Amino acid sequence: RLRLNPVPDFVLAGSLWLLSATWLMGNETIEVRGHCEVLEFAARSSAPPLQTRIDFKGLLAPSSWLIAATNCDQTSEWALLAFDGSNTFALMPYEGHFVSQAPGGSRHFATVSSGPLYETSVTDYLHLHVLWLALAAGQVARSNPAAETMPLPWAYPRKNVSAYGYRWRFTFSPDGRALQACEARRDPTLDQPLEQELRRPTVSYPRSPQAHQRQADLWAIRSAVPAGFVNAAYSAKSLLARGQWSIPTEGTFIHSNYNNGRPFKRAEVTLKIAEATPGPPASTFLPALSEKTLTRDFRYRQQKEDRIYDGAVYVQEPGDWRSGTDPLLQLEAKAYLIHGPKVGDYSLLAGLRDPRTGFKKMLLYSAFLALQILFVTLLWRGIRSRRDATDREGAHTPNSIL
């Protein structure tokens, strides 16, 4: 089992070096190992930065890849990100990411989505979104113009509309096989009205008034970020040729935020590659599941004008990953688009119409109502019983003799 680690924006570096390493020209695979030194800074604070060291491993092939990372100081923190040529898989421990009890005894949490892009669906302390950038910049930027406007991977695109509205600039090495540098700059011309932002295919539409208000607040915060602000910048200091690969032996990534009218450095990551060797067959990159895994599967996401099915949620048993063509999950998605709650409807009745959770909620509400009826009935019977007893006592009490 591969162990990995959560990494603040460190991973961006780790991911970006991979960027370079991912652009290959042949059919061989390569395995790289290295580490990242991460410095995280607090906004407007003179406190020393938080330091973290991350070990990582990358397996790269022309159309698939895997990255595994582990926190050196706390090895229970790990993360895995993989692309099999069609879908992107992310895996991490359940504990540490959720406060609720794991459904079905799940020990791990996973997300699956179509294509080589990765959009997180929960607060990701392991920064898998940054690891995703390693693939996105290496295999997408060269062939897909849309990469110029992709959301910030480390800003949780599915939960945060402020991840959008940035334009990327990529600089490749002279041989075209590695990313030499890149940066993400604020571009207000890419902004959309809030409701249009929330209907992006890579955004999870809010499911409560509170979540909707938070997105509105994030949208307003992003609107205040001035044009040209550089949210992130990466540069490779040196490149190493290995067969048909060009690999950055050292690189630096700097991530900045804009807060209360001024920019500040959020993180600085230095990445170093220690070794690069021939890798195993690409067909072995994606490991089987070793534990019960709660999975959010965005391959099933569907959308209409009035309803959005954001994807399937299920528990996987140890073994192979579930396919993206499960008939029952496809039927669930179709049923949701017909009977599910409409966009922006947060009423109790809307929740009961949700095909995924409505039946359980109906049972809970029915049980609660039955208990209330039973309680009121018993209470009324108790009152009646005491009143009847009082009446009987009054009937048998002799009249007073004055």
C-alpha cells in the first residue's frame, strides 16, 4: 500500500516538478523519488513559518501516472493521486478529513472523476489538488488551450468559486519535454455572475442556504483581487535528461494570497529530485483498494437547467475500483434529474425528494413523528388517568357536617 502525505502548497512544487517530468516522448515509464521542503506563512504575522518535509514518489508513463506523498513527521498523513488514461483517482485516510463517523466502517476516502483533471470535493489537508497540477500542466497545457483558464488546483475548485478567474502562462524547456516555468495571474475578464459560476461542471452547487451564502462571500472576495495579481509561480532551476525524459532536479514554487487589500506570501516550496530510474509497467500504477473506502464519483455527474446531480456516493469493498458505468448508479442519476430537488430549493420537502437520501430521511422523519404521537398519546392517557382518579375520590368523599 502506498503511503502519502498531506502537503500544503508544497505539493504544488512536487506537482510542478512532475509537470516537467510528465512530458515524455516515448513509451517507457520512469520512477522518480524526492522530497519537498515546505514553509507556510500566516497572514500578517511575524511568527516563524510552519515547516514540513514531504517525501514523494512518482510513476510516469505517456498516458498515465501516479504520485504518492507522505508527511515525514507524521507518516499517518498520506495521499495518492493517479490517472489511468481515462479517469483520475484520489485516495486518502478517512480519519483526519471528516469529523463524522465513517459510513459502513470506511477507513479511506476517495474521489473519482473523468479525464486528467482533479477537483477536490472536501477540505483536502493533503493538497491532492496541487498534486493534480503535476499532470494537468504536463499533459494538458501543451495540447489543450483551456488549460490557460483552468481553476487554481489548490483552491478546492468544487467548493470554492474563487478558484476561478485566473489565467495561466506556461513556459516550456527548449526541447518541449518539460515545464520550465508557469504562473497564474488574476484576470477579471474571466469572471461570471455568481449563479453562472455555481453551474460550472466542476463546481458542486450549494445544498443549503448557508453554503450558498459562503459561495457568495467567496465570489465577492475574488472580485476584490486586482487584475494581474500573481497567485502562484513556479520555476525549475535545473533539468536532467533521462532517456526521453527531461526532469527538473530542483524547483521552487511560491503561492500568495490577497487579503484585506494587500498580498502576502502563503507558502514557499522547494522541491528536489533525488533519483530517477526506469519504472514498472503502467498497467500496475493504480493499486487496488486495501480498505473499505467511501467514494465520491463525479463520473456520474449530470446537469439540467433546473436540477444538478453532483455525482454518486458509495462505499467500496477492498479490491478493484468500481467502474464508471454501473447501471444502478446511472439509474439513480436519471431519477434525480426527474424527481430530485431543484436548484436552490432548500426546503424540507426538497430533501425528501432526493433519490439518494430521501428514503432514509423519510424513515427518520416518520419514526420521529411516530414517537411524537406515541409520547402525546401516553401523556394524554396519563392526564386522563389522574383526572379520573381524582373524580372517583370526589365521588366517595362524605359531605361535611357543620
